[in-house]
Amino acid sequence: MDRKNVVVLGSTGSIGKQALEVIGWFPDRFKLVGLATNQNIELLEEQVAAHGVPFAAVADLAAAKEFGRRSRGSGVVCLPGPAGLKELASLPDADLILVAVSGIAGLVPTLEAISSGKTVAMANKEALVAGGSLVMSAAESRGVQVIPVDSEHSAIHQCLLRGERRAGARPGGRGHISVARLIITGSGGPFHGMTGEQLRDVTPEQALRHPTWQMGAKITIDSATLMNKGLEVIEARWLFDVDYPDIEVLIHPQSIVHGLVVYQDGAVIAQLGRPDMRVPIQYALMFPERIANRLEPLDLAGAAQLTFAKPDLETFHCLALAIEAGKAGGTMPAVLNAANEVAVMGFLQGKIPFLSIAKVVEGAMSSHAVIPSPGLDEILNADGCARQVAEHILSSRW
């Protein structure tokens, strides 16, 4: 395997920090050529110095100005603002772009990386949720690989490596003819099994206590509402060209089985592993090669019991809303995602109760007129409008 030059967009977040750890295990396999953050310039400085990175992008313009001042004379080139993320995503020396920035901000640099012919390791949900059609169409036309980093989609990617094609898949499409359906698992979060009445007064602190995964605040709340599973269903539809009726969600509290593929002949292929994001991160970075790492292997005897259950769509209504948005298509998933981000922040700030996250999202969706086949500008506009609507709902009702 030749040494890969890697850019990490979102290097100061949870996935980004773990990616740098993985890259540090294999100095002969990877060279970091670019890092990016939104505004955490203190940690970015440490990362740049530790890895000798020549290019750094800072999306927040005020933070970028300060980073440029502090790094003057160090030799690192500072790329400011959203334009800096685009430039880093298309860096000539880069082979692979790990997109780990959060939010809709990941969509434009993802498209830029694909346009530049880079392999994309995708750890940004929003780019695929809001703009999955644009991303996968661009990747197909450019012959670019999009390798999922989410543990669930990484699992399915591994189960589909034999290249089976789906019945009815369009010519040249990404479907799989021998696949009956995909199964995405989820731990159920900290509130699995609880009723709506029990969830009425839960606090952000309680919602952030995930039983098996260590993640950022926003994705942890999404796990608690099951919105995260809904977003993953939309991602799976675009990554694997599978229709929504053939994507199933199961609650699996042990977080050992990360994804399954059910084939037409009844065979079920599953990917199992410890709940550690460094495993799918390494898989995406190394693909198609596999190599030993420093992590403890899965102890199946120690796991003892693996259980599965159907999700409660009535109590955890966010999952139902996400599937509804995915089926509506067009700009509706962008509206779902944007309104959810506003609602989650409102909950974390104590402005709304936990169960009102779904109410804010549903209100924004009900006020939106879907644009069926949107371009980039229409997706970004739908995102912005949905945020305004969600903010209005949030401020006027509570």
C-alpha cells in the first residue's frame, strides 16, 4: 500500500481527534497534509505542531484571523473561512479527504473533494442527508469512492464488498441485485424502553449519558431521540441505492452488531465489533487493505448476550419523522436536519423539553413545500429557511 496523503476536515471534533490517533499508529502509511476546524484554534495549533501539517483551515473568520496571527512564521499556511475548507478539500497533494465537520457545512467541501477526484471518507451525516443525490451522483460521474465512517454504514459496506447488485437497480447504479434489505442497528440510547410520560422531564445531562458510545453532544442527543437512526436510514438510501421500505432499524443495546445485510436467499451477513469508532475510521482510511491495530479484539464470550427489538416510533417520534422526510425526498431531508439541529441546541440550552425536539422538527416540516430535485443552492436555501422557522417555533411556543 502506498503512503496516503490525508486531509481531515473537522480535526478538533470527536471523530477528527480519533482519526488523528489512528493515523499516528501508522506513520509509514499516512501523511497528514491538511487539518481544519471551525474555531478551536488552540487544539488545531497543537495538532499542526504534533503532526507537522503544512496547511490548516479555520472556518470561522475571526478565529482564522487569530490563528493566522499566532502561526505567523511557523510555516503553516492558514486557509480562512468556508472557502478555506473548499481549498483544503481539493488540495493537489491530498489522496483522501476525511469529512468530519459537523452540520451542513460539510456538504460544499464534500462536493469539492469529489470534483477534485479525491477519495472521500464520509463522517458527516448532513452532507448525505441534505444532499445525498448530489453527492452520490457526483461521485459516480467522477468515479470517486465514498467510504462511510459511521459504524453502521461501515458495517454494511463491509457486508457488501462482494459487489452484489440489487433487483431493479438502475444501469450503472450502486444497488445490489441479490440484497433483500439492510438492517441498521442502534443502542436505543440512554432512554431505551422508557415511556413518553417518563421522558417528559428528562434533562440534557441525562440525555448525554450514552450507555455504550463516547460521542459529541449533538449526536448523543440524536441517539437519545433516535433521530440519529433516522438520519442513518437516509444516508443508507444514498450510499447503497436501496429504497426506504428495504431499510430496517433494530434496537441492539449491546452495540456489538453494527449492521446487517439480508440476501434474497435468506442468508444474513453481519459485521460485529466492539463499540469503538477507531475501528470504522481505520477501515475507511485503509480501504481496501486491512492491518492489525492496537485495539482489543471483540470477546464474544464476554458479550454473553445479543438482543434485538423494534424501535418505539410513537414515543421516539424523531425516527418516524426522518423516515417520512426521506420518503418525501427533495429538500425535505435538509429541512428535517436543519430543524433538528436548532431543536437539539434549544434542548441543550434548556429552552425546550426533550419531547419538544420532535415537535419543532415536525412543525418545520409541515410548513415546507418540497422542491423535488434540488440543486445545491436550493438545498442550502431550504436549510436556512428551516432554521428560521424552527427558531420561530422554538421561541414562540416555550
